[in-house]
Amino acid sequence: MSAVAIEGVWKYYGDYPALKKVELRVEPGSSVALLGRNGAGKTTLLRIIAGLSKPSQGQVRILGSDVRQERARRRIGVLGHGISLYDELSAAENLMVFARLYGLPDPRKSALEWLERTGLERVRDGLVREFSRGMKQRLAVARAFLHDPEILLFDEPFTALDDRAIEVLQKLLSGAHAAGKTIVMSTHQLKEALVIATHVALIRRGEIAYAGERTQQMADDTGWLYRTYEA
Amino acid sequence: MSSELRTAEAGAAVRIEPRARPRTSLLAKIWTITAKDLRSEMRTKEALNASIAFSLVILVLFSFAFDPSSDQFQEFSGGLLWLVFSFAGALVLNRSFARETQNDCLDGLLAAPIPAAALFLGKAFANFALLIAVEVVSIPVFGLFYDVHWAGQFGELALVTLLGTWALTVIGTFFSALTVNLRMRELMLPTLVYPLMIPALMAAMKLTTDLLAGTPINAENVFGLKLLAGFDFIFTLLSLVMIDTVLVG
Amino acid sequence: MRSKILLALGAVCAGLLTWDFYRIFDMLPDEANQGAIYRIIYIHVPSAGTAFTFFTIAMLASVLYLATGKFKYDAVSAALIEVGLVFAGIVLVTGSIWARIIWGVWWAWEARLTTMLICWLTYAGYLMLRRAVEEPTQRARLSAVLSIFGFAEVVIVYKANVWWRTLHPGPVLTIRNGGGMAPGMENEIYWNMLAFVCLAVVMVMVRMRQEEIAREIDSLRRMAHSY
């Protein structure tokens, strides 16, 4: 059973197809870098995988169940463009809200545990509004990992992060990868993505132009992939 | 284009364990949403303070619009009260889903394992509580300013107020969700919401006027109560059915 | 094909309207109590019928859009509501003129008039919502939801108004219960209704085509921007 199975997904905005019959299977334990230019459809596809948007045709299965089913959503951790945290709540309160929504047995304990792992235990009662950008980002990472998801979906995770947050995220991601979690991340920063990617999928104008294992060639010459398949 | 991403070793080595299903009831999740909304509102009290202040301003303005000591006042006192509720309430309802656009919070909630309908109910309950809070302040002030003995039929008045407020809440919360991503959100919400609220407001105004004037619920105006209950039922149901369509596009 | 139907229907409609107006203004006598002004009913009632029919079909089309995701239902519903709104406007204006002459006031808060006004406001909101949403799929989805809510509300308003306002009966013209209309006069209403529906259908078809073209332009624009 695939961790993520994208089956003939089309997405239309009016008559304009943003995604054209996307087929992609991500096996458990693999780590996929979803590459492509701005506007190629990376975010659209990732939002559909995360169940934040419905495909016009086709469907997405997460470990065999439809992504809009609760069972599937419990197993994915999403980090999108925004941090999805409430400014007026404290760090601990924010995590506890999500811990409760995910039905974790001890919301308080999980929240404190993840605050510690992301180096935020000192400010656990501080309001998110007062946090620096980097702290907010680390908290957002904690929120995505909080319920120990089997599949991690990250949209441009490295774009807005500061050094410390990138470090935290890289560490967590390689830990998750080592633990056999599945990772799908969209990015146009090939370098950071290829550190942990086992596979690469390139989207061009709403279509999968290339999908396959990560090769040494891609890492050595970051322009190669685009030159070969973007034309 | 079809593609298969498979790592021989990874695919074989990783086994997905069937996980014990967390036992969190839907009610607990709804309450989590309600508590979250109320807590973040109570931190700043932005919407609540604005709404209460606005309701007081409207109550004062009314005294210039007509002669509060005239006998005719009895005939439209209920109408005034509901105008206050619906105008001041709009400030609370407007904030409801707008709160979720900051930091893309809505995405976080929609990705979580909670049905959109439960999300809607959680937010609606929070709005309901805030609207009731505004009303609890403005009804006594109204009674004081205009010499209205509102507590005479307290039980009936409370029932009408609760039913009417739920009607405002359901429509307001639903359309707060519907307009959340529009560029003219603040303009769109009142133009869409007030016409839709008319049947409920109509019934609530008439019943409240009767009750304030000392007329009990009788054979003639009980229709208003049925109308309110029916309105609440129909639009709660419609909202619960359609909220997923509205939020996940 | 479609433009031929459009032309044919337009021709039928023009013929019908000419014939109807000839009969209404030249053949039919003045009404005993109201005099010449009663003729406004031949505009008023068919317009109301057209508007309510269109709003109902628009609601059904909206349900179909949400069920199938096919844009033609969105175009149908948008066109029906826009044209329906024009006819609802005619109802309000003609009703008002008639009321001024017969009742002596421009407006009376009478059941059907009130319902029509609230209906007009609700569906005007629908058109405003369509303007506020740029992305066609989102626009179709949100406006379909509003059309369903609006319809439910209009039905409730009508029921409520009939209950309350007619408890204190005003001089409401009843057609069906033989409220003083001669059969010849009454039949003409139905003929004109047919003509109005024809006219409205022609307008709806034109509007639908515009909707389709607008969507195509939007998609071309997106395509141009994506490269």
C-alpha cells in the first residue's frame, strides 16, 4: 500500500487546468522532493494531498483511505505557507489545541515534550504574538510533528526559515526519515531538499515531467534536472 | 504521466503499524474549538468590547430618533432591541473566521482530523456565547434608558432571545466562513447576511415586542416561536451540510 | 444551432408580445372599478411568475452544480438569477405604480410585495458575491451555496408574511379564486406570461453564452500568465 497515492488528479480553476492528470505514488519510508517553478502547481498539488483542497477529478489516498477521511488526516502532518498558530494563545496553548484535535491521550505532556524538542520550553507561556519570526517557525514545526504523523507534507519548508529553525527542521526531518516516516515536500531549493530526498518529482505546467529516484547527478549539478526536463 | 516512486529497501523495510484509534469524542473536539475561540477573544476582548460599546451607542441614538416617553414606544421596543443585537452582533460574527485567516490558521484546522461541521459548530458556540454576553449587557441598559420592564416574562423572553440569537449566530458564522477569502469581506458580509436573517428577525421582533408589552405567548403569536425554531433548525442543518463545500474548495 | 434557436425564440417572443399588447391595450375593455390602470396586472403578474420560476430553477441548478461540478449549471444559475432579478424589479416598480393609483400610496407592506422586496435584496447579494470572487471555480461554488440559502429564506419569508400580514387583510388582488376577473381578462395574463417567459429565456441564453465566454477568457488569461 502506498503512503500517498495520487490517482489521475486534475484541478481546474474555471476552464484552466492547474493540474493535468497527475499520477504519483509515494511508498512508505521514501522522501520526495516536489520540484518546479513558481506557478507550476506544486502548492496546488500539495494542498490537494493534504486535503485542504479537493481535486476536480481523480483522488488522493493516504495509506489506502481518502484524504478527507479523519483516519487519513490523523496520519499526516502539514506545514504550509502560514504557521497556522494563534497569535493570542501561548505556545503551550497552541500545541494543546492541536493535541486535543488529534485526540492525543495527554495533550499537556505532548505539548511540553515538543516545546522542549524545538527549544521553546523557556517561552512556553509566552503569547505567539510576542515571538520572533524564528520562534514562530519552530513552533509551527512542532505543531506539524506533534501527533507523530506517518506522512509529513511540507510546502516550501526552508523558504522563510532562519538558520536555527532550518537546523531544527533538518534534524527532525532526518530523524523522521530514519524512523521510516514518509516525507513529501515542495521546494524550489534543490540543495536543501536533496539532503534527505530519496526521490524527486518535477512538476511542469501542472504535469509531472519527471519522477524517479534521486541521483548523484542531481546533487552534483543542481541545474541538470531543470535543463533536462523543463525545456 | 504515470510514475512510481519506490525504494526497494525502504518499501520492504517499513511496515505501517495499525494504530490504536484515539478515543476523542466529537463533542470534545467541538469544545476544543469553542474554548480556543473564547480564550483568544478574552485575551484581547477586541470584538466583545467593540460590540458592547456599539450596542450602547445605538441605544443612545435611538432616543433621538423618536420620543422615548411616547405611548407608541411599546409597539416597536422589541424591534429596536433586535436591531441592536443584529448590528452589534455583526462585529463579533465578522471576526469569527477572520481570526482564522491570520497565519493561515484555517489550514491547520482543516488538516486536523475534525469534520468541517464540527469546526463550524465549535465556532458557532463561541460566537453564540459572545452574542449572549453582549445582550446580557444591553438588555438591562435598554430597560433602564427606556423604562421598559423587561423581566416581567423572563422565561419567555429568554427563550425568544436564545432562539433568535442562535439564528443570527448560524447565519453569521456560516457567511463569515463563506466570505473569509474574499477581498471585500467586510462589505460582503452585511449585504449577504441581513436579508437572510429577515425571517428570524421578523419573528423575534414581534415576539419580543409582545413580551415587553406584557402580552404572553398566545395562539396568535406562537407562530413566531414556531417560525424561529423552524428557521434555526433549517439553517443549522443547511449550514452543517454545506460548510465542508464552503471551506474545502 | 444555438443561435438559430435563439433567433427563433426571439421571433416567437416578439410576435407574442405584439399580439398580447394589441389585445391588452386595444381589445380588452377597462375594468369596472379600476379603469385603465388595471392593465398593469398583465405586466406585473407574468413578471412575478417568471422571477419566482427562475429563482426556483436556479436553486435546482445550484444543487446540480455542487453535485456534478459542471460549469454549465453555474452559468444557468447565474443567468437565471440575473434575469430573474430584472423581472423582480419590474414586479416591484409596476406594483408600486399600481398601488399609488389604487391604494394612494407608493408602497404597502403587504405579504407578496414584502416577499418580493426581500427576495430582490437576497438575490442582489448573489450578484454582488459573484463580482467579489475572481476565481471561477470558487465563484461557482460559493454562489451556488448562497443561491440555496437564499431560496430557503425566500420560502420562509413568504410563508411568514402570508401568515402575518394577511391576518389584517389588505386589498390584495386574488386572481385564482375568481376575485372579480372576467375569464377573457384572466386568460390574457397567461398569454402574456408565455411571452414573458420566452423573452426571459432568450435573455438567459444570451447571458449564459457570456458566462461561458468570460470563463474562457479567464482561463486564457491564466494560461498566458503561467508561461
